[in-house]
Amino acid sequence: MSNSNFKAAAALLALCCMPNLALANDESAKESSVVYTELDVSKNDVNLYSTYIFALNRDLDKDGVLFRVEGLYDKYIYRAGLDRSLTINGTEWQGAAFVGYQIVRNAITYSGFMGVDVPSVTLSPNDPTNPVRGTEVGFKVKTEIETDLEKTWYLDITADYSTAFQTYDSRIRPGWKFGSGKTEYQIVIGPEASFLGDQTFDAQRLGAFVLFPIKINEDRTAQFIIAAGYQWVEGRGSGAQNAGGSGPSTAGETGAYGTASFELPF
């Protein structure tokens, strides 16, 4: 990946992670915002995703309206042609903005979002058989269910769908607490399963994750999560026939994958 691509990815991350400094400096303030960033690596694919969520009532522990923005930078490679002799380099930039609502009950947060999604995909050289190229504007919905760290057990479910390139992504992570001390500072370990795809491919993932709580202060706890496993990728549509195997997948090819993510409320 070139230096210019790294600089562009860093700029994307900085924009999505820009905090509200006034709230961050007020230790007594409730958590009104959260930033989540994830690096995902698989065979022939590397992507960086980041999202920022703000609670209109300035309290993420209560029911209320949420505003959300997200961005993604993805670099991937696939082979095209009947003999798969042509290497295609794909670059995707994606941005979205949402309005949503959350309900908090018994230390479990249920949230839903709807908004505008704008992915832009560049292929070099151009692959006219791949329908996932160029820029599209679509309608996107997201839903999330997550337990607070104070629970003795852990569950994280996410799912989204966009009409732009018919993109979908879902993941479930049930976990168990290990260690001593307060429950919210115990390590979480568990399995994970994911389903993702678009017009050109479908993929399934099966793996495991470890969540490390990081105490910021008495009121705030960040999360660092690592996960790894195996993914199965199958192409579909005319582009898949041209690319063969996994097809022109933006998620890489069949093989191992790994992710590292960080979540910070403030």
C-alpha cells in the first residue's frame, strides 16, 4: 500500500474520531459519544473502518436519539478473466451518516439507525464485468444489541444492509467473563460468526475473539478486541464467473482472517 494511501486512511480515521473536547475534559460529564475503529485483514484484503456516535441527550446510558457517521477504506486484489490471468487492484472509500434511536434496559443497549450510504469503488485496470464499481448513493439501515461490561455475561450483535451494491454485514459475539475483580474489568472470551457480501460475493466467517477492558478512569472504560478465524467466500453473478473462485470480492478470498478494534466512550 503506498504512502499516499496510508495518509488518506489516517485522515479518514482522524475525521471519524474527532472528539468533543469540552466533554472529554469534564470528568464528571456523562458519556455522550463513542468512537469505534476496526482493522480487518484477510487474504488479498485490508480495510480500516471507523464510526462516531453522539447521543443527542448527552447520555449514552439512557434512551434517546443518536447521530452517527462512519467511514471505510478498503484495499483488495482479485483475479479476473476466464483463466484468472488478470490482476485487478480495487480501492473502496465509503462514508455514511445516520440518525437512530437507542433503548437501554437491564444493562443491554438496543439501537437502530437509518441513513445515507455512499461507497465509491475504483478498479485498476477497469473490470467491466464487475458491477461493484464507481460511486453509488444508497439507503442504509443498521441495528445493534450489546450488553454493558457490568454484566456477568457478554453479547454483541450487529447487522446492516445498504441498497448501494446490495451490501450486507452481520456478526454475533457471545462471550464469557474470566478473571478476578470487578465484572466490568474482566476479560471476555468467546466465539464469533459473521455473514457478509454484496452483488458479487457471499462470505461466512467463523472464529473467536478476546475483549480486554481498559480502565480510563472511574467512570470510563475502553475496549480493545482482537479476533481471528477462517472465512469462506463464494462469488455470485456474472462478475464471479469472470473472476472464478471467490469472485471479485471486496472481503478478500477464502482463508484466514484477523481483526483488531478499539472502542472509546467519552
